[in-house]
Amino acid sequence: MNYRVVDKNNNKYIEFASDFKKLSSEQDVVDCISICMENDVYKIILRSNVLSEDFFNLKTGLAGIALQKFINYHVKVAVIIEEVEKLNDRFKEMIMEANKGNHFRTFKNIQDAEAWISN
């Protein structure tokens, strides 16, 4: 997965972007966390095109595994999903619950994601 470290107003985060390699396994989640550790930056912005179909299918368990790992390693994650209405109802429910916490939130645009991740 391609990534870049963004430094905006003295707030750093890692942005993952890729249309080729998608976050599609537990190992991919661990790799993201490793990149955070290597760069000493524990904030991530993920665009929805980085997430595999398995992430959005709760039956695979990938989203739950990812959230738990990010929480365990104290990684704050903002996911940009521009078309939330296209997601299935079960995934929307999971998002609503996860958005109540401090480690994972979804946003419709980069500006809102950056504002939240910077706090």
C-alpha cells in the first residue's frame, strides 16, 4: 500500500492511498500499524478506495479486526467514505457505533477528517 506522511500545521498523519493494493487482510492492518511505528505517527487517514470489499462485508470480520488492532495500538483512524448511502445497513450500524469512540471515525471529506485527526 502506498502512503505518505502529511505534516499540516505541525500535526502529522499518515495517508494511505492505492487503487492497486487494498487493505484486505489482518496482515495489511498490522503493516499499517508498523508503518505508524516506523514513522512515530499514530494517526491515519484512509480513503475508501484503499479498503477492500471484504472490509465492508462484516461477515469476513476484517473491519472488526482492524478496529480492534487500531485501538490496541492506540492508532487514531479517520476513514473517508464519500458515498455512505451505498453501504449496507449492517456496516452503517457498525460505523455509527465506532464513531462514538475516540479511535475511529468516518467522514465524507478530507477537511473534516483532518480536523478530527488533528485534535
